Amino acid sequence: MKFKPLFKDKIWGGEKIKTILNMDFSPLPNCGEAWVLSGVEDNETEIMNGWLAGNSLNEIVEIYMGDLVGEKIFLKYGNEFPILVKLLDANDWLSIQVHPDDELAAKRNEGMGKTEMWYILQSDEGAELIAGFNKQVDKEEYLKHLENKTLRSILNFEKVKSGDVFYIPAGRVHALGPGLLLAEIQQTSDTTYRIYDWDRIDAAGFTRELHTELAVDAIDYNFFYNYKTKYKDKENETVKLVKSPHFTTNMIHLTQAIKKDYSELDSFVILLCVEGDFVLKYNDDTVTVFTGEVLLIPAVFEEVEIHPIVEAKILEVYMVM
């Protein structure tokens, strides 16, 4: 199943989702996000191919249950699809922010927490992002820097290039910088605590709301030596990028056709094309997937073939319960 994207106008958005990913049907002048697979309430993507076209993602979860998402996944998440997939175009700095984990989100009646990962599709020269702290800090030191407007001095800035991967677990302070086009895989949650928004003023002359008090208890103040995920690109093999309790993401770099056996996997599989184009074959059916498009494979599918039309890179996402 392929899905119709939902486009989001953002103060920091640009035109790369149109110009680089060829999604020229976006009506927005500052398209910051394309939600290409979403079960978020009131923001559900619709199927755009086959006899189920027009049905929303959560509608088909309700109908097909474990056959679609996997038995254990359906028992835990019910009719809400647990993964949200976005494409982001950062034409300016996003706010410095943090997300709660499952425990804190449940305590605050905010649904699921939000752990995510980024795969950089394209970056302008000198582009950077923020991931975590550049030293060990505590709550008091953090609040002091926030009050004194010196927060930048304790944040970890990373230079970024195409193909880079960053895992952002709940609690990690982060922000995307200008010049970045990326794919984001995350838990189904839209809960964000905005820490600092660069003193930005919107078109109406207002600043955006900050969530200082909510963020303080959500932040992981620990320092880590490596924030970027290291991996080795291997053609026509499945390369692990991220393995977490919330999702597993692999890279498949195709120069020739391969078969994938999912018979032992009790989960849906998401294939997000991040470079090139490919054709997926299952029995006598085929579907073509272009750069920026996402394909959802039901849990009951056991074996598929993936044929690159041109050299292709695909993010493969599933869950292991």
C-alpha cells in the first residue's frame, strides 16, 4: 500500500520537498514536513493505490488487525498505527526541543512518548544540527544557561552530510539546522516541548510558546561521546542502522534485485525510498515506488522481491516485540 502525503506549513520550511523530492503537488509556500505515513488522530494518511484506495491507515488497522501490523503489535497498540514517517525540509533552525518518554507521556496523559531517528537525504554545505549536550550537565546548570541565554554553549553541534544517521531517544535535546532535507522515523506522537526558538517572530508578530517547565523533567542531562550512528554501506545487503524497543531501521542499498523473507517477522514492514526508484513484487502483483514515497507491507506477507529501476536506497522499518 502506498499513501498520499500530508503537507505541513512551517515557519522554518522551504521548497526542497517540491524541488528535490518532486512532490510538486504540495500547495504550501513553506513546506516544512510531508507526513508520508501517519496514524496520528486527525492526521491520518490515506491509501492511494489498489482496491483499498481512500481508506485511512487506522481504518485498515481496525479491519485487518494483526494480519496487517502483527499480532503482538496489535495487542499492545490496538487500532493506532505505532510508527509515524515524515520528510522534513529545514530552511531555518527548528526550535531546540525535547520529547517525553512513554512513562512521562502516560503520566501527563499525552499518549505515547517520542523516540525518533533521522536519515539525512541532502545537506547544503556547512549544514549542522544539534544532538545532546557537549558535556555532562545537571538540571540547575541547564536552567542557568537557559536563563542567561547561553544554552548554545553546552549543546552538541554536528556537521552533517547526506547519508548521516542520528538516533534521538526520548529525552535528548535536539534541533535541525538550515539546509537539511531528511527522513524521520518516530513513534506515533506529536508531543514536543519547545525549549528555545531563537527569539523568532511569526508572520503575526508573535513568538511561539515555550514549554520550559514541561521540558525540565523530560531532559536526559547525560553526555555521550558519539551522537551520530556509525554504519557501513553494503550493496544488496540489509545493514542495521537503529535497533530500539520502538522500531528497527535498516538500510538496503540496491544495485540488483533481491528477495526478502519476512516469514519469521511478526510485524508490518515499511519501505521508504530515500534514493532512486524500485519495484516491489509479491506473487503476481507489482508496485512502483519513487524517491520520497513509502510502502507498507502487511505482516502476513512472507516473501517479496525488490527490483531497483535505478540504483536505490531504502529504509526498511519494522518492530520487534
